[in-house]
Amino acid sequence: MKNVFYSILLFSCICIGFAACTGGAYNASPSSNANYVINPLTPLTQSQFTWGVGSTVGAMGAVINGVPWATNNVSWGLDTGANVLHGILGSQIMYLYLKNVYTGNIYPMSYHQYNQSCTWSDSVGSTYNVYPSYYGNSGEVYITLNDSLSIQGMFYCEGITSTGQITAINNGYFNISKI
């Protein structure tokens, strides 16, 4: 009797396990924006930031979900000791909040990194999504120059909305005048 009970229990656990594995909401879509994200287990080193600053158009730009984006409509400011960089193109906004900006350093911009973050907004003013890097799994900023005249660097990150929508920002760069 005891063996029958354990057999039924084991069979039930196996069935529930299979149902949980196959009935979940896991998205393995090959067209997911997560496929554009740099692997968070192998962040980039300085020598891997190869796309350079100024090698493309605009004072700020990136490749967002595989599509190039660039603008000359940029601004820089200080907010409670942090460098705040904005790039605007139409209703799209790239916002970088950079607490640490020492030249030659790489800083993380990923999950729960609030001192260094990147936020992308796809269409401000109407129905829009905000994709902050502090919900994402990967991201870094590499500061190549920071003096009294300008701030320059390269970055990448994964931005995620509060509802789980993903955007991948790669080959990001900024070359912004402080004057």
C-alpha cells in the first residue's frame, strides 16, 4: 500500500513538473530584442569598445534593437554631482546618468546600478515606453575623455520596462560639449 502511494505521488510530481516546464511563458523567439544584448556574463574590456567616439554621425548615438540612431540635439548638465546627458531625436530620448566619469574607466550600467544608468524612451508625448538599464542584465559605459570642455565615451546596455519589454542598446557613443 505504501509503495502504491509513493508511486502515485512520484507520478503526480513528474506530471506537474512537465506541465510547469512546457506551459510557462518563456519567450524563445529568435526575433526577441534580447538577442541583440551583449552577454552579461562576459562584459566588455577597454580593448573591446572598438566602435569609437566620433566614428559615426551625431554627438550622441547608438544601435537600438539593430537600428542605428543618432542626434546632434544633445545637452549636458550636473545634477547633485552627477553628469546628466540627453540626446533627443523627434519624440525619442536617450538619457545617461553618470555619477562616476573618470577618464579611462569602465563603469557598470546594469541591474540595480543607479549611479550609472542609461534610459531610452521610444516615443515621449503619447503612448510610450521607458527602458531603464537598472532593470536590465547587462551594460557598461567607458569614459574616454572628461575635461572642462567636453565629455566623451562609449556605452551599451539592456533596457527593460516595468512590464518586461526589452530593448538592446549597442555601439552607443557620446561626444558632448560642456560649454
